[in-house]
Amino acid sequence: MEQPNYCPQCGNHLESRTMDGRQRRACAACGAVAWLDPKLVAVAVVVRDRRLLFVRRASDPGMGLWSLPGGYVDRGEVVEEAVRREVREETGLEVEAESLLGLYSEAGNPVAMAVYLAREVGGTVQLGVEVQAAGFYPADFLPPLAFSRDQRVVDDWLKLQRKA
């Protein structure tokens, strides 16, 4: 991850400092810390006839492989709205985010995923520019996945189904 070079408060050069056991970029002049915010991704688990919606990615990382539909949350955007927007942009389907399945993160990865169970409420499959294909797959016969985290999400969804 690229580190900032200039202070967000006063514009002076930043230096590396150890704070709370971690390397941080801080200003020698005013002391301000340049905090690096994580990136939040909103992801949808959309189910039709016990099959899960996946999209084949048209860009890296994972171009040509499959993932759950989702994408970055815009600054100031409500996360549930980002779920609806991303599914619509990628697949043409209209969904409602119903409940949070989980929040997923990994050490060293700046991306955190908010995964929602989403109910299909309309639309027809019309591929967006970010995907090559879209389809519904049974949880025990998934296409090749772009991200291991998607398998974790499917496993958590299956656990939830067993409890119901």
C-alpha cells in the first residue's frame, strides 16, 4: 500500500514513527498522523432456488474467475445502498439488503467486506461492464472462485441454512 508523503493538516513532509507497536506516517512539524483508512466492500448473497448468484470478473484481480457480486462503498454511501447499487450495476438485478451475514477481514489486507443477505425483487440479468457472465450455482458446485473469502462466505451461509 502506498504511503502518504505529506501531512494532511499542514502540508509538511511525513516521517515514519513507531506508535503503539506499529509503523505510522506522522508530521514532524505539527504531529498529525496520516491514518490509512481501510477500504469497505459491500457484497450480496442473492439466492434463487437454493442457488447463489456469482459473477465472472472482467478485470483483475481474478479476471475470468467468479465472485459474489459486490464492490467498493462510496464515501458517505449507506452500505445497504451500495449492496443494491453493485448488484444492479453488475447484473441488472434489483435486490434489497435484508440482513448482515458477516464482516470479513484478513491481516495485511486493507479491504474489509460487509456481506449482506439480499432478496431479489426485480430486474433481469443484464451484464455490466465489470463482469463477463452471471449465474446461480449450488453451494456444493461452485465455479472457480477469484477470492478464498467467497468460500468463507458460502460456508457461513450454509451454517445459517442448517440452523433455519
